[in-house]
Amino acid sequence: MSTVVFVHAHPDDEASQSAGSMARAVSEGHRVVLVVATNGDHGDAPDDLAEGETVVQRRRSEAAASNAVIGTHRVEYLGYADSGMTGWAQNDHEESFARADTEEAAQRLAAVLREEDADLVVGYDWHGGYGHPDHVKVHAVTKRAAEIAGTPRYLEGSMNRDAMIRSHQAAMAAGHDVGEWDPSQPMDDGNPLGSLESELHWACDVSEFLEVKRSALKAHASQSDAQGMLAMPMEMFAVAFAWEHYIEPGRPDGMVVGWFLDA
């Protein structure tokens, strides 16, 4: 059995991006650890905050509920402030993750990797999937932490841009309301979404864990992005979330339909 550490930028990213893989790994007896880089300070502030309750406290409680559903064995926070989207004033906050020294942040993460004697750590692709400053930083920090800790395997979570464009086109052809969503358009940093299929190495079938993924998203009730995903018709939700994709630097080119923990 392996110990797998997933690194995400904010509370709720695990639900939308890797909950299927995390739940699948747990179901097979692997130890799964989540490390969250930021406190999610700049997420949506719910109307029902109790007196004295903060957005950070709410988001941490939601993350705890989400990870209880997934079966995550440990959740750790690096403790940085949310940097907000590209161009926001929060990018320059002295405690923001985007401004953090990469080496110092990597040492914090490496400490967890060493404590867990991690076999594999999963970060993000080079632009964090969609260019959010915190996601881009996760890429650099996770890659460096794996080097510092000597973690044997390093993967990068991404999205299959080609598959998303095909699904988007099919949804429009079928007359579904896709709103303003268009995966072919530039994202937060001006780069396209995710990665080309030719750049990916693993396409992992997590269709058996779609209900886990939905329940994890439901746990993040204060966040409009998570709830927007749940508003998708089940047929579209299944198309969007039944597969999770990863890059594994150093592997031969070509996407394998398989499970990275079988390698």
C-alpha cells in the first residue's frame, strides 16, 4: 500500500479536482493525505456566518466534512493567505501564497512528505490548470518539495482540454444551456484551460466515485463554484467528472487510460 499526498490551493479544490482519485485510493487501502496551501480567506462569505465565525473557520469545517466523505486520513494546512484571482489587490498581501518564498513554502510541504514517508505527491500542472496565482504557486512549491523530501513519484493534476472542448461542443449541439462556459477561451492568466491530451500521461476512471465527488462538493455549501458544479444535470456532471487526468514528468509521451497506483 502507498501513501499519497494531494496538494491543493484552497479548501474545496480537492472536491472539484481530485476527490475521485482520492476516494479510489482510499477504497484500495492506500493512505491519502491532503495538504491545503491557503486558508481560503477570499472565498465566498456565506450569509449564515455565526457571530464570531470567520470565513476561514467555515471553510475549514466544510473541508473537514468533504474529506470525511472522501475518507482522507489527514488534512494539513500550510497556513498562507488566499491570493485571490490574477490582478486582485490580495495578490500583493504580505502573507499571500503567491508572494511566499517558494523555498520556504516547499520546506513546509516537504516536512509533511517526510512525516508521511510519502510514496507519491500530486500537485498541479505548470499553470495550475487555469492560471489562478495560488494554483500556479502550488505547481512550483510541490515540485520543489518533492525534490527536497526525496519523494519517489511526483504527478501533476490537470484537465483534458481536448475532451472538455468535445464535451462542450456536444452539449451545445444537444441544445443544453452551457451559459458563458467555454473551455476553449483563455483562463485567469490568459492561457488555455488545462492541458492538451497529448501532454497528459494518465486518464483515471473515477466513475464509481461520482456520488462521493458530489457529496464532497455539497460539503462546501458556502462556495458558489462548488454549488454551480452541482447544478449541472447529472448526465453532464458524469461527463465532466468521471475522469481525472494527470501528468507524470519523465514518463514516455502518450496518455494511458489506467490507474497511476497500478504502475
